[in-house]
Amino acid sequence: MTISQAGSYPSSKGIKISTVDTKEVLCGTALIKRGFAHMQKHGVIMDVTNVEQAQIAEDAGAVAVMVLDKLPYDVRHAGGVARTASVKVIQSILDSVSIPIMAKCRIGHSSEASILEEIGVDMVDESEVLSPADENRHIWKWNYTTPFVNGAKNLGEALRRIEEGAAMIRTKGEPGTGDVSQAVAHIRMVNNEIKKIKGIYDNNDDQELIRISREIQSSFEIVKETGKLGRLPVVNFAAGGISTPADAALLMKLGCDGIFVGSGIFKAEDPLERAKAVVIATTYFDDPKTVLEAQKMIDEKKSMLGLDTKNLDLKMQERGPTI
Amino acid sequence: MNNELLIGVLGLQGDIEENIKATTNALKEMNLKGKVLSVRYPEEIMKIDGLIIPGGESTVMGLLIAIKNGLLDAITKILQEGLPVMGTCAGMIVLAKKSYDKIVGNKRQLLLGVLDIEVERNSFGRQYDSFESKLNISGIGNDYKGIFIRAPTVISVGPQVEILSKFDEKIVAVKQENIIGTSFHPELSGDYRMHRLFIQLVTNWKDANKGHQNF
């Protein structure tokens, strides 16, 4: 099988079984959910807050759009509580673009997630960009037929989210800052941890794998499977602070499967050109000539100014349950 | 003269690596020598004996084909030469003559137009309705695991098109001479019979045409 089943929970409520012409039809299996995430690979998923932005994203070559009420940069400035987007806005985007539509819900807010599933979004992002609704538990994502994506800043977080049912992982980074340093730190961390585990797996040292799984608070089974695969069992995207084609290329080079861009596009003054340029740089990340062509399409004077990640009032990456 | 097959997977967006792996495994099962690689440049396209257009988003692949200098011309040229090509899911849409989206209707998108079919995108609905089920595929059997992810289906076919499989009365796999299109993802099923069917076309084509310039 091309798609790993590691950490999956076969008796989950999210699996719907029906019959067509005497044949069993299964919806919401780990394969179908993770398979959806695999279709996003090498693509760019763009944050949008209305139909106009969704249209621009689609025209620019976004592989999917992520609907939220306010862009992460604006969430920081508005303060208060950030919740899932208006049903009306999500519905209008569902009615107008043909690419997949994702939407964010609050961490642990299983009702917001159910609403998003009922409206018909293609993937739910249980996101630290919104105010967490539960400080102890994330959503048990196996209860849903719709796949989920979660953020992670290290391997333990990523594997815990996968064991809860996440079909896709993204780095947390520090959203809305226009600074990629945190996303880079998070993907490096995950990569280094996997490399270490792979070495231990190759040495057949189960005792050490058990010790590490306790240390990173994940199950031995999924840690071992990750060591065997030499990568996460699900698709892993970069997110948090990406603003330019060069940023996208940098994170692809570090081994990400694709890119999320949040405030970077619609907080810039040249969103359509920039969106196209980020798409090109993501596909041709390993070809400096083409990345240069993409970078030429944008003007640094039109990039979002950004925020210093060291002096933030709110560190989104640190929100939510620690386990 | 090099007998080793060179198969390209269009490397712009989507499940490129999964198709490379499935094709490599299919070659092994058939005891054939060959290389499978991701192709993104006109000069790479001109060297291959067969092309796979993977799953992903058809609008994105269309845009990226149009944007790279010479890429569309190179793909058009090899398709005109009759080089075997297989499109899985989004790949089938890109090959089709006509397409529309079930939910939002007509969308401007680049289609290569070589496969004489009209496709309905998102034909079974959105991701919530994506599914896996056993399929009956002619020439393969009735036990093929079909993986449908926001899958398109074929609404109408031209006279040259052979229907390989239907599911719930919808056409989900077609063949037109050297072109194969599937609604589902054979690269994700772990069953390489669909990729083997394609490799057989590549082998036949190479034997008949003495291969491309890759010797």
C-alpha cells in the first residue's frame, strides 16, 4: 500500500458503509482521508476570508483554499476571541470555486467541526490560529468522515495528532508574522527526530524506541512505524509566516510536501501575482532559475511588513493542550 | 538501441511519487527493465516512452503546463505521435476534450483535449462522499479496489472510446487507442494491474516505433 495506515483506528465512527450494486462502499476510511491529503502534494493552500479572495486563489493555481474569518495577521490585531468563519461565507465559497475548500475550527471544538462537516467542507483545520476551546483535549477526529489537518512543532505533537485521526500535518510556524523562521525550526525539528528514530529502527533497538515514544508521549506502534517509513505516516505541509516565492522554495527544500500561505498573500499589495509566483516556486523549488523567475513576479516593497516573532504578545504555536 | 523503458510522471502537482512507485512495482511484476521519473521540462518530455498524468488538482496542473515555456508544445507533440499516456483522476480531466464541475458548472481550465470524452468533475460529490469499493474492470477482473477521491466521471464518450469500467452506472475507466483514463487512483490501491495495462501499451508502442530518441 502506498499510503501508510499507521496509527489508524479501524472501528472509527467516521467510517460510513453503504452498498451499491451488491458492492460494499466505504467512506471516511484512513485511506480515503489520507489519500485526499496526498492529492494536495506539491501544491499551495491559500487562506481566504471571502469569495473574491477564493476566486483569486483559484485563478492563481491554489490547490485548495482555507476559509477563516480573519487572516492570522488580523486575528493578532483584532484581539478578542477568534472563532470559525460565518456559515454564509463558507457556503458562498463552496458555491463558487471548484478546488477543495478547507475551513478552520477551534482546537477541541467538536461542534464547530461538526458544523463544518455538515456544510460540506473538504477538510477541517483544527487550528491554533483560532482561540482554543479546550485546554485539555483536541478533537477525536476518528468520529468524522471529513479529514482533518493539525499543526505540529515537533514529532511528538505530529504523532499524537495522527493518532487522534489527523490525515495531514502542517508545521505550526508563527502565523500572521510574515516570518518563516518558526516554520523552518519546526520542520527541522520533525526531520531530525525522524532521522534519529529511523537509525534506531534500523538497529532493531525496540527498547530505545519504547523509551523515545514515552519521552515524546506517543505510542510505541506509531513511533516504530515512523522509523520504518523514515517519514511521517501522513502528508506534511509547511505553514506559518510564508510570504514570498523564495520562502515557499526554502520550505519545500527542507522536505515539506506542500505549502500553506496565510496572511502572506492577501496582506501583500500584489496578491494575484504573488499567489501565482508562490505556486510556481513550490513546483520548481529545486530549480533556482525558475524560482528566480517566480521571485521576479513580486515586488518586495509590496510584501507584508511582518512582525518580529521574538516580541509577540500572542504566540499562537504555544496555544492549546500540551498533550 | 536501448530496450529499457523510460516512463515519465508529469511532475507538476499531485501524487507524483505514488505513481512513480506504482509504475516501478508494476515493471518489477512484469519482469521488465525500465526507469520511472518525474518530468517537468520539455526536453525531459521528449525522451520518454510513456507519460502518466497523476492525481491532484486539474486546474493547477493545467495552469502549470501553460506557464512553463515549451511544455504544452512538447506534451502536445508526443500525444500527436501516439505515445501512450495514462491519466488518473485529475490526469484524466487534463486529457479530456470537455469538462464541467458538478457543483459550480463551467470553469476555465486548460485541457489537452486528446481523449474524446466529456467529464463531470466532483461527480460523486465533495470529500465527504469520497469512497473505496470493488470495481469490475474489463481485462483486469471484478476485484479491483477503486479509490475515488472527489472523483470525476465520464459523461459521454466519442466513437473511438472503449469503456473499461462503470460504477453505479457511471463510466469510471476508459481507453482510446494508447490513452487510458481512470476516475479512481490505481496508484493508491497497492494493486498494480492498471499500471501494468498501461506499461503493456508502452511496450507495444516502443516495439512498433523503435522507441523515442533515448538510445
